[in-house]
Amino acid sequence: MKALTIGHFLQALSDYQATGDEPALSTVVVDSRDTISGSLFVALAGERTNGHEFVFDAFDQGAIAALVERELVPGTATINLRDKGSEGIAQWDGSLPVCILVDDSVFSLQEAARSWRDQFDVKIIGITGSVGKSSTKELTYTVLSQRYQTFKSPGNRNSVLGLPPAIFDLGPEHERAVLEMGMYSTGEIKRLCEITRPKIGVVTMIGPVHLERAGTIETIVAAKRELVELLPSDGVAILNRDDQRVMEMASHTRAQVFTYGLDSRADLWADQIHSMGLSGIRFTLHHRRETLALSVPMLGRHSVHTALRATAVGLIEDLSWEEIAAGLSETRLAEFRLVAVAGPRQSIIIDDTYNSSPDSALAALNLLSELEGRHIAVLGDMLELGWAEEESHRLVGRRAADVAQILIAIGNRSHTIADEAIKVGMSGSNVYWLEDPQAAIPLLGELIHENDVILVKGSYGMRLDQIVSAIGRNN
């Protein structure tokens, strides 16, 4: 195992030549609360807080180095790399902890991550899109792991700040790496591609997620398209045949294009889709003249697209149908953000509280419609939708009225969900609007009957996970 050291950072950011004898680093963190013994802490100047205020907290928790943009306390051990030369390193006496002074800590972190990735002969699979990135990453990892030593980016670390620290966990033992790539604006996925050099790019779908920041759906398309634009000529772009905006990316890549979807014109397509409720889904895959009937433990018909993406990567990486089927079947629901948990009075809670968008909310409501029992939809605000905000909430309200017997809308924006549900015919006595999730807890305690199915869905900032935690304790 190649050890990450302070020397790697010095060599990546200056003309210093690492010897391998420099102090070893256990991990790289951008949040001082994540610090462990031997860490390097990267001080970032954020919108709300400045990481430089927490450098000494990180040192107290065991960090041995910090990447900083300004000198802290006089006398603190410091290596000055602002001139990009090694003169500042020569003045360091080896004492720890030490501050590595740079002009731009974000750029320096990214360059160090790029340098670390370049040491390894690993094929990178990049995944982007408005919805389904994390589930696709998890399932693709499981499939590829049937044959290859595979790495995956942890959790939701998919941004230009979150993904680079994760790259330092990549090692020479890894043959494949599955990385989730997110964005708030154009240029960010391009930067992630410059750092990681993906060979395969997967695009899930395009929707109005982060529209408030991006401004237009065209900007979102352009930002997501950067992944396929940066693929090499011997790479593969895996595109969703069922999404016209994604398919238009085919003309923007040098790579081979491989399509998937429910359209029989796709290279890989699925039909005979049947939901088995909480037991999963059944469907049949088609590729060229081959077919494969599968049952997988994933919730909702929309999960077929997730399985198609993972299967596409598996086929491109020469896995057999047996290996692909084993990977899909080994999937654990806990690996995904949408999970079913036990609720009070033998009810079932569909916990989909990580995030929400019009497309994912509609998919979750479709899942609710497939499950037996009385349906309660607890829906929170969908954030960062910009100009599409009102119509998106109305769209979800209309579908909720079709699917649910009881609707609880939470948050200022979700007032529109409640209004629209009533407007299209849902009884006002079965529709509730609340300002915050805490108010929903006692209400649900009164409303839930035996064998009810409760969907809890909203953007993470609404913290509807508090509802799941609270009512789950009353089993």
C-alpha cells in the first residue's frame, strides 16, 4: 500500500522531491470535526464559516498538518509554498503540527488529489445527472466488485470540495473506481474530470435540481455534459435513451456512445417490469440477442433505470451475465437512500428524506401507489428549483392527490402542494399543511392506522429525517 505523506503534498504543490520518509498522513479532511490522528486539515473559506478559525481545533484533535491561505500565530511551524519553490520547505525543521501556506487552498487540494490519482493505473467510472447518482454509484460498485478490486467515493462526496479528499483513499490495489460527480454551476464537473480522468461516463437524467443556482435548465445540461465532453476517444459515454436532453449529449463526446432505457432502440433495454412492493422488482434485460430475467431487492419501477446503468457498466467492462446478475442480486436496500423501515402499529415508513426534486418525488409517489395499504404522503419543500419552483410543487401535489389518502405538506413552498391537491379533488379534511417537521410527529401519531404505508420525502434541508427517527421509535 502506497502511503500518503506530507511529502506528497509538498511535491504536488512545488518543485520539492518527496523522499517517502516524510510524516505519514492518515486522511485528508475539510471539516475539523472529521479530524482523526494523523490527518491533514484543509482550511477553506466558506460562505458561512472560515476553516482557518478551526485549524487549532483540528490540531487538538490529532491533525499533524493543515493547508492554509494565511499565516496563523507567529511561531507556528509553517512551510511557505506561495513561491512554488522549495525554499520555504528548507526552512522547516520537521516539527509538527505544521501549516502549509498556499495561495489557494481549494486549488492546492485539488492539485494534490490529481497528483495522487495519477500514480495509479485505475479505470475511473464517473457518474452524473440530476437524480439517481448515488444509487447508481452503489449498484455499479456492487456489480464491478464481482470481478474487480473496486473503489467508490463515500457518501455524497461528489463536489469540487468533497470528492478530492476522497481520492486520497485510492490505492494501487484498486482496478476500478466509481465516482459520483455533482455540480452547482458550469466548470465544476470539468474540474473533477481533470482531477480524476474518467474513462467511462454515466449520465442518469436531467431535471431542475439546483436550478436556483444554475439559472436555466440549459445551464444544467451544459454542466452535466462536461463529463461526456472530457471522456477520451477510447472511452464510453453511457446515456439515457429515455431522456432527450441526455441523448443530445451524444454529439458532444469523442467517446463511444452506449445507450440504455425502456426504449427497445437502446443498446440495453428493459421490459416486463413488475413491482413486488417491498420485496423488490422483476424485469427482463435485453442486449443484442441476449435476454436476462431478474428479480432485485430495489424499491420502485424507477429503480430499473439504476439497474440498467450498472448493467451497462458491467457489460462494457466484460462482466458475464452471471456476474452482473450476482451483483444486482447482492444489493442491500440499506445502501440506497430510499429505504423501508418499520413504523408504529405494523405500518411501513418509506424513508426518502435525503433529498427531493420533482422527478424523484414523482418516482417516490409512484412507488407508494404500488404498495398495499392506506397511503400517507408526508412531503416537504423541494429546494433550489428557482423559476420552476411553483409549477414543480403543483405537479407533485396533483400526483399526491391521485396516490395518497392523507397528505401532510411541510414548509412554505409545500403549501402549493397542499393547495394543488385540494384543487384537483382531494378532500380538504385529509390535507394538512405544517411549517416544520416537528409538528408532524404528534399528528402522525394520531393519524397512522395499522398497516398504513407512509412516504416521507423532502429536500435534506427540511430535515424530515427527524420525523422518521421519531415515529420509528414508537414501534
